[in-house]
Amino acid sequence: MSSIAKKKGFGATIWDYLTTVDHKKIAVMYLAAGGLFFVIGGIEAMLIRIQLAQPDNDFVSAGLFNEIITMHGTTMIFLAAMPILFGFMNAVMPLQIGARDVAFPFLNALGFWLFLFGGIFLNLSWFMGGAPDAGWTSYASLSLASPGHGIDFYALGLQIAGAGTYIGGINFLVTIINMRAPGMTYMRMPLFTWTTFVASALILFAFPPLTIGLFFLILDRMFGGNFFDHTMGGNTIIWEHLFWIFGHPEVYILILPAFGIFSEIFALFSRKRLFGYSSMVFATVLIGFLGFMVWAHHMFTVGLGPTANAIFAVATMAIAVPTGMKIFNWLLTIWGGSIKVTTPMLYALGFIPSFVAGGVTGIMQAAAPLDYQLHDSYFIVAHFHYVIVGGVVLAILAAVHLYWPLMFNQMLSEKLGKWTFWFFFIGFHLTFFIQHFLGLMGMPRRVFTFGANQGWDLFNLISSIGAAFMAVGVIILVVNIIITVVKNVPAGNDPWEDGRTLEWAIPQPVPFYNFKQTPLVRGLDTFWIEKQEGNKVGMTYAEPLSDIHMPNNSFIPFVMTLGLFIAAFGALYHGEKDWAIPVLVLGIAITVGSMAVRSIKDDHGFHIHKEDLMNDKGGK
Amino acid sequence: MSHDAQVYVRSQTEFEYIKQKRRKDMRNQITTFGIMIFLTLISFTAVAADFSVYLIVPVILLLAAIQVVLQLYYFMHMSEKNHQVVAFFLYSAVMLAFTFILTFLTIIWWG
Ligand code: HEM
Ligand SMILES: [Cu+2]
């Protein structure tokens, strides 16, 4: 018996998390770290809205304002939304497909630590001479000219965090391809697993262009390269292409898992099979492909020429077709269902009109001639917040309520949950709806202030009030979480009573090996089928009880990442401080050394024995 | 080790079958290897013989593409069963890379 559950001390618990390779604990860490960055990004958003609440404001200076908007966007996309979604993927996907863990538990831990250290590195810029200030898109013509080290923090931090995301994506792909339980065919996978799969494939193909772009930027800024410098034969437009080849798929990496979460919610709380399952799968895959063919719609005004603009405009509009299919399928899932309006369902219902509004403005922007008017105005800001907040963030908040009992065996308060929803939802529309009109009235995005005579005062004030509403909603959520954790009332399994998929069939708290016996999946919504047939344990088993092979914990992922973190400081201060090169070498040596240890030292894991599984403690 | 580990003994026929199959695989690999060396020789000769660049470049690219395919199918086992997912991802990547390169050529460098 290698893992005996004792009452652990605080230090032991910390050590457990630092070394864990269990997908469920890694999920908790993703959620915690992502949640923290979400709060930081949210505070930055509040500062932006305070500054813009009235004309000619000098709450923050122009330079600081640029740093705040850059860090807000970068944090929210790379350090909040994506990691939180990764948290849910880690927590839920292996359980949905009947796996005992992801395919590469060690890499799973490595991916998490890379994300966290990358995020910390990026945010250290605030205390080390100033944050990046060229926007989250960091266009080279601007970022190469930015003084100080802000952009260097951006490039190096994202490189580290991006490596983590990439590793995570590959891990999910391999897990879904190879680790499905017997009977879990591709066309029986729950939609959240499907969207995790396609989003991971997008990560696989979209992150390499970003990595290349960032390397070019690092070389240009820190090591005398000239990739983007036209005076030296480079070309600044190349950055824009590389960034958006990554950037547009990135928005689908965010929204597809959100679609998956809502698909689960609609079926669960309409107590009905998801309408048009196979067309949902088809639409997901199609969106994945089309997502790669449209990046230049972010560059209509660059001067690509009418042919290129026309091609990319048409391709962009085509995405509306599979997206529309999804919307109709959701509506038809609700139609005739026996609906229970729980907090997650409330979010799902709020999501449909909000996301449709964002999609419609997207189509407007896809019309290249019109985009000449809309580009770089507040209309764009309204569009992407409608899809990202109205889609991704609503999905994240819904999933927090939906999966909290699965992850922590506690129910969040439904009453407070609904309060959160209403504050957030009303605040969201108040903030962003009016920004469409600010855009049409000519207010450019990324300006630090505006004049009293421009007629934008009232709308900006309304927008800022809306932001305050959203903040109240999030604060209520935090309070809700604290109360729930302190009360600690066990929720038991199938807490929503209508669970359809495998994750709800598992006894609570989920054992660290997930499934005592690998389940046999007998159809779409397999738990539902078992329940209909009166099966008390909720699962049919595919194998007799036997020993379970589990991986050992490891501290190596942490050390490996620490090496890169140290090396990044060396690269950053290269050519400026004497210690830079030694630090760079030291960091890389730590990383390479720990890789060597990992390769040379065999680690075969351990077995939980059948006899221990059979006693009532279930191997713990 | 698991307590329930089972030892599986192959029957004579199974054994014969596997042996035959391995022999065939081996023959295929060696033939492919021969072809690949031959293709490489052609490329080198083309350069050594000082043909026009407009001939050499397309010929080498074509031969390279053939080599990649041979490599994938005969050495990286894509010709075997259960490799559809790998093939799917590979061809998707090829298709995307092609799109990116085409746009870069047409709207950045030639345009
Ligand atoms: C029907 C689907 C969609 C269409 C047709 C569409 C179209 C567009 C277009 C044409 C632009 C560029 C506008 C400009 O800068 O002039 C744009 C910007 C943007 N879109 Fe969408 N979009 C769609 C869905 C989404 C989704 C689902 C997300 C995210 C989850 C998203 C996130 C963004 C972001 C972040 C930007 C602004 C990027 C920046 O300049 O900082 N869009 N969209
Ligand atoms: Cu886009």
C-alpha cells in the first residue's frame, strides 16, 4: 500500500499538491490559479472603466492605461479563461470517458506549472520596471518601439505559459484517442469531451505559429534580430499574420469548450437527450477547420488587397452556418423538455441571446467594406466581449456551479448563485451593449481618455456602472464559495439528480483511481441508460476487480519549470547586466538536468491491490 | 505485477502466420529503403550535373515529397491498421501548412 490516507498536516498537503500528478488535483490547481488571474484581470478592467467613466479623467496616466489594457487582455485570455477551462477539462473529461487518469499524468503536472510560472513571470513586470503596453496583440511595429522591458516580459512569459498549454492540449488528445472505456465510441462521447478534443486539436495546430512569432519577437528585441524591422529587410506584417493564425483559432479554443459545457447543461436540465447529437459533433469539427481559414479578417484594413479581403470575408461568414446549427440544436433540446431552471441552466439560457448578438456583430465585421468603419472602434470591443463574456465567461461561471459538487463534493448555494447570475448578466449587457453605439459614434478603442465635447460621456458612464454590477456578481460568487467551503456539507453523487453521463455515476468523493472497475459504456448518456434500467450502482463493469496501476507523484515538473523561469530572467536582462548570461545558462541547466533525471531514473508507479480495493475503504 | 496476469501461448498456425507477415514487412522495408537511396542519388546527381535551377528545384521538391510519404507509410507504420486518426491529423496539418504558405507567398511576399 503506497498511498495511505492519513489526516495530513498543512505542509504535507502543500507538498502533495506540488508533486501531484492526479488529474483531479491538477484541475483544482488550474481552477485556483486561473481564478486568481481572473480576479487580477477583473481589477484591471475596473481600473479601465474608472478611468473612462468621465471625460478628461486623470485617474491613471496614458502610459499606465496602455499597460493596464494590455495586461487585462493578456491575463484574461491566456491566464484566466484558458486555464479555467483546462481545469474543467482535467476534472471532467477523464471521468466522462471512463479513464483512470489522463494519458500522461507527469506531463499534465508539467503543463500546469509551466502555465503558472509563465503567468507569474508576466505579472512580475508590474514590479520590475513596467508592464507590456502594446496591447494583447502586441503588433511588432508598436512592440519593437516600446521602451523598457514590458514587451520582453510578455514574449518570454507567454512562451513559457504557451508551452504548458501545448503540452496540455496534446495530453488531452492522446487521452481521448486512447483511453476511452470499452463501448465509449467516438459517437458516444459526451459533447464536453468532443469539444475538449477539437479545442485540443486547435491548440496543436495554432500554438506553433504563436511560438514562432514570439521567438522572432524575442530575437528582435533581445538578441539583435530583424524579422519585423523593415529598415533591415524584415516585415512587420509577418507578426500580424503569425499572431492571427494563432489568434483566431484561439478564440475557438475558448468558445468550443464553452459550447460543450452548455450542451451538457441543456441536456441535463431539460432532462432530454441532446437534440441533433451527430450534427453537434459535425458542427464542432467543422468550426475547428474553418477557424483556421479566416485569420485575415483581423487585418482587412492592413491593405491585403480586394481579392484577399473578399476570400477571407466569405470564409468568415461561412462559420456562422455551423454555429447557427448549434444554436438551433440547443433550442430544440429545450423545446418540450421538462426544464429545471437551476443556476447553471440560468446561465445557459442567458448565453443564447448574448452569444447570438456577438455572432451577429461578428458577421457585420466580416463584411470587409463595413469593417473599414468598424475596425479599431468600440464596436469591436463590444463584439468580442459579447462572444467572450457572453459565451466563455458565462460558461465558466455555469461550470463552476455545475461541477463544484463533482470536484469538491459540496453544492454551491443556488440562491446566491442566482444572485450572481442576475448581477453579472445585467451588468454585462449594461457595460457592453452601449459600446456598440460608442463605436458607431466614432470612439476608437484603446484610448485613455476622451473630451467632454465629443458626446460620449453618458454612454461611457453607463458602461462603467455596468462593470460595477459585474464586480458585485463576482464578489457574491466568492462569498458563496467561502460559505460553501466552510459549511462543507457532502453533496453525494448525482447531486443534480438528472445526471446523464458517466462522471455523475462515480461515488463521491471520487476515489483517486476514479473507477474501481473500468465501466462498460452502453450508449450515449450511459448513466441515464443504467438509471432507466434500475441499476443501483449506475455502471455496468467491463472487467472483474483487479489490481490498479497508478503513477507515482513527482517533484520534477516543478523543478523543470523553475529552470525555465530562472532562464527567462537571464534572457530578459541579456546585454544589460553581467549576471544575465550565467543566469540563463543556470536556468537551462536546471531544466535539462531535471529532464535527464526523469529520463534516466525509471519510475514504474505502484499498484493498488485487489484485496485493498475490496475492503470498504476502497483502497484508501 | 497484477495477480490476475495471464500467460497466453500462441498456437503453431498463429506463429507461422506472424512469421510470414514479419518476413513480408521486412522485405517491404528493405525495398523502400533501396528506393529512397536511389531517389537521393538522383537528387545529388541532378545538382552535381549542373542542370538548370528551374529543373533541379522542382525535381528535388517532388522527390522529397515522395520520400516523406514512403517514410511515413513504410517506416512509421502508417500503412498498418488503426492509424486513421494519425493519418487524419497528419493530413490536416499538411493542409493547414499549405494554406498558410500559400497566403504568405501570395499576400506578403509576391503581392
Ligand atoms: C460568428 C462568429 C464570428 C465572426 C464572424 C467574427 C468576426 C470577427 C471579425 C471580422 C473581427 C475583426 C474586427 C476588426 O478588428 O475590425 C473580430 C474580432 C474579434 N473577435 Fe470575432 N467573430 C466571431 C466569433 C468570435 C468568437 C466566438 C470569439 C471569442 C470567443 C471572438 C473573439 C474576437 C476577438 C477577441 C476579436 C478582437 C481581437 C482584437 O482585435 O483584439 N469572435 N471578430
Ligand atoms: Cu477572428
